[in-house]
Amino acid sequence: MIFLNITITEWIGYIATAVLLASFSMKHLRALRLVNSVACVLFVLYGILLSKAWPIIISNAAIFSINIYYLYFKKNSKI
């Protein structure tokens, strides 16, 4: 499917990039990690749609795991 001459795969990549950039504008680390986690999930999906682009999938899955660790398992940290 193509919208505005851009494939769905490319749209997901652009949206993931926009969400990632937005995450870096957050003042609070908790908000940054939450928004960045959404970007990571989108980038993993993007990597899968690119015929399994493993560097994109692995790096974003790792960052997502780190975000989840600090958000939910390390509750006593200063987030």
C-alpha cells in the first residue's frame, strides 16, 4: 500500500524517527524513556518489514529492554 508515493514500511520508519526525536525533547527522564520505548517498538517493526534488518531490530530491542528495566524494575532510581 502506498500513500503520497510512500510505502507503509517507509511511513513506519518516518514515524519512528519523529517519535525518537520527540523523546529527546522531554524534560523528565521517565517521559523520555516511555516515548523512546514507543520509538523502539516502531523501529523493530520497521526492521522486520525491511526483510529482517537485524541491526535495526537488535539495537532497538536492546534499547527497549533497557528502558523497560529502568521504568519498571528499577523503581527506586531517580527517574
